[in-house]
Amino acid sequence: SAVISQKPSRDICQRGTSLTIQCQVDSQVTMMFWYRQQPGQSLTLIATANQGSEATYESGFVIDKFPISRPNLTFSTLTVSNMSPEDSSIYLCSAAAGHSYEQYFGPGTRLTVT
Amino acid sequence: QKEVEQNSGPLSVPEGAIASLNCTYSDRGSQSFFWYRQYSGKSPELIMFIYSNGDKEDGRFTAQLNKASQYVSLLIRDSQPSDSATYLCAVPSGYSTLTFGKGTMLLVSP
């Protein structure tokens, strides 16, 4: 299984600002994903980060709000733009090798927007 | 839209008992199923996956799949307080993507 790290682990941000979350995998992986998890809730997929092309966003999530980069096979970033308190959540990065469905998760970023 | 249903719990079992966690899914064509464990304040951890009908055992964990009835179960034998966590069921929903259930909270009392 891949070892995944995320930075920052937590942050408190002001309304209207943006935060970029970094996700680093210790090996090359085909698929990387970004999820949001509200307190006490399950995981909601934001987008699939594609290497060399635009991310694939799920219904309800748009590139202007959640721009994603995937410059290589081990790294991705998620930016939460123009934040509001409703964006307060845990953001999780995951990765899958090859075209496997077995996803492994990073430790998450706890974001609080005031 | 594929759906995955789990009882939110909490499921309370005494230490040493068998914990049985269940998950039903809507897509009859689903071929693989995943169980994740999530401790409070931590990220999900893959603990089991199953592709074919029947049982798959790994240590104290057994995954059971019944495609005809569209449910998958996770049995934890000899439950320990350290097994107390939320267990998430997931099924493939697209190109390498997963749809997660809301999870069942398990509480194992000493």
C-alpha cells in the first residue's frame, strides 16, 4: 500500500481567502482523489486528479471553487477558493495504484473557516 | 447513482463477542466491495475487500458477500475495545472511483 502525506494537517482561515492542500505519495500512482468529510458524515468525492489533464469533478463541485493540480504521478494539490464557513471540513487525499479500486488515504487536512 | 446503505449504529458488543456489520448496495452489477475502518479523528484505513460470492477471511475479520441479495457483511471475531471505530462500506461507482456508505459505528465494551 502507498504511504500518503498531506500538508497542512490543519488550518484556520478567514472567510474569502484560499487554502492550498498538498498531497504527496511515496510511490507513483495512477489515480489520486480528493474527498471532503463533514463531521459525523461519510466521504464525499470532490474530484479525481488526472495526471497531465484536467481533474474530473463530481456533481456539485466546480473547478473555480476547487482547482486541482496533478503535475506528476506522486503529487497533487487541492485549493479551496473564496472560502466560507460552509467549507469547514476535513479534506482527504487518496491514491490507487494502476486501475485498482483499492484506495489508500492520507491523514487529512482539518479546515476551519471563520 | 449507486447507493450504499449502512445502519449508522452504534452497534455495541461486549469484548470477545462477534460483531456483525452489514451493508446493502443498489447496483446489481457491482463486482467488488471494500471495508474501511475509521478511528475517531483519523482517516479511513482499508481492512478488507471481496470480489466473489462467499466468505473471505483475514485474521479476525471475515467479509461475506451475497450478490443475489445485494449485501456484504463484515464479521469481527473476538472483538476488542481497539476495534471500536466507524466501519465504512464502499463499492465501485465509476472509473476507479468508490461510493462510500455513511458508516456503522462499532463500540466494543471491556
